[in-house]
Amino acid sequence: MVKKLSVLLVFVIFLLAYKLLSSEGGMMEYRQLSQKIAKIEVENRQQQDENNRLKQKVYALQHNPEAVETLARQKLGMIGENEVFIQVIEQPATISQPIGHDAMPKSSKTSH
């Protein structure tokens, strides 16, 4: 009787160990879910930071006229009533060889 009970107990332990280590509901699935949770928590923190940054921006725009003016200047290109807009357009740099003693062909150089 004790022997049968021992065999049954060993069988149940192996069955439970298999279930624990198998992919469905086992340790591997637990690890995978833990990794997914950690990744989602990081993304959640990033979204919370972004939300806080946007809340600060909205608050500044609602309560600070200078913030509205700055945004209008930067994004919409607006200028003040007594201001003049001057746009500087840079021309592309041209490659030119410097004129001087070093730029002359070797046959033209005189030796001293």
C-alpha cells in the first residue's frame, strides 16, 4: 500500500513539474509575460512623460501670452506690428582654387 502511494505521489509530482515547465501556463509563459509587462511599463512611463510635457505646453499657451507669441513666430512666421521681416538666403558655396604662388603650374615656377 505504501509502495503504491509512493508511486502515485511521484507520478503526481512529475505531472505537476511538467505542467509547471510546459509552455501553456508554465514558467516560460510567465517569463514571456513578465518581459511584456516590463516593456509596456517602460512605454507607459514614456507616454506619461510626453503627456506631462504636453500639459506644460498647453498650460503655458493658455496662461502666458509670450508663449503664444513665440509659437506664432516659430511655427507661423508671424511678425509684430512695427517689425520688418528680413530673410537671408545663403548661396551655395562655390569651389575656387586660390590664386597664389602655390597654385601656379610647376613649369611656371622659378627656382631661387
